[in-house]
Amino acid sequence: METTSRRERGAPSRQRLVVHLLADAVRSVAKPGAVPTVLDCGGGSGSVAVPLARAGACVTVVDVSPDALATLRRRAAEAGVDDLVHAVPGDVEALAELSATVPELAPASFDLALAHAVLEAIDRPEVALAGVAAAVRPGGLVSVLISNPVASVLTRALAGDVGSALLELRALTAGAPGVLDLTAVQALCAQLGLVVEQVHGVGVFTELVPGSDPEAPASSDGAALAELEQLASGRSPFREIASRVHLLARRPG
């Protein structure tokens, strides 16, 4: 399982875009008059769960790291949403087994389930995604975020490491085992009966703009970069070269 530090690595501007997309998804899928329920698989220390809880969602986080879950609880308490955030120790690959013993993980009980930066870090992504999909109620949404191998090739080439870029592109072109790209995730969704409704690129320009300061969103450059990312995230060909790819898929109901 991917560590929390690796999952949370990356620019704050990318994280803000992801939270924005998820907040919109929660609003669209929530039942009238009910508190929306979210399952965050591999949710680490709460970088997504806590903002969603602050927006009014009840979030259950499953993670194998006790340290990450301890940080999650601290963050939730500091944000005043500890009553809306629930930590469950466990492995995402064993989500189906966990749901049989943990009441908080009852199948088909969540409005939205997240599998962010975990599918490419495990041996059986199809098993994990099946468990995530089963946790969502009919009509609910599954959110998947993966690293984009296309962006990795481009980044290596722009950095002058042409040899490594060539090797990665060969592996991607040949469909090498373990390479999880947009096409592969769409195929997994189709196999599970999930209907992909949205695809966004996350981190289109963050690594490409020289001297950018994503830590300073209040500055003119930071605000411009954040808007640039948001506008480019849903437009082709920009989203195809983003460092990460985000999908929203619906479980028919």
C-alpha cells in the first residue's frame, strides 16, 4: 500500500482542484435532506477527508497506517469535524472482507467512494476497485485518481532524460503489466458496470511553469496558476498531459 507521505506529495494547487471536484460531486449525489456519506480508501492523514467533512460530508477513511490515522484524527479535531470523520484501520485490497465485519463499511451505503493514488500502488487494482464500487449505493459515484504515465514520459523528456522517457513510452505503448493509465482504468470501470461520466487532468501546468509558487495562492501568480489548472483540467489536449488523471464513474441504479 502506498504511504501517506507519497500520497500527499504534490502541489497544493493540485489538491485544491481535487477537493473542488469532489465537493461538486458530493453536492450532486447527496440525497435531499441527508448528510452525504463518503468513503476515502487509502485516505492517509485526511488531506481530502477533512476538507470534505468541513463541507458537511460524513467521511469514513480506511488506511493501513496507524500513524496516518492518528494524524487524521488530530486534523479532524483541530478543524472541528471529528464527529464527521471516522477512521478504520485496514487494507483497501481487503475492503470486501472488512465490509463483512465493520458496520461503518456496509456495502452499498456510501454516496461517494474515493480510490485516490492507491490503484497503481497495489498488486490487484481490479480487486480493490471492485470493493470500492460495491461500497457505493446504486446511483452513487466512484472517484479514481491515478498518476498519468503520459506525463511521466513528457517530464523525463523535458528534463533531458530521453533514454528513460523512451523506455517508459515503450512500456506504455506495449501495454506492459503494471502500467495503469486512463484506458486501463476505464476498462476496469466498464467491467464493474461503472459508467465514467467525467475525466479531468490534475496538475497540467504545476510542474511545467518555471518558478511558480503554488504555496502562495493569494499572490497574483498563484491565483493565475490555480485558475489555469482549473480551466485546463477538463479540456483536451491539456488534461491528457496532466501529472494525474481523475475520473468520476457512476454506479447505475
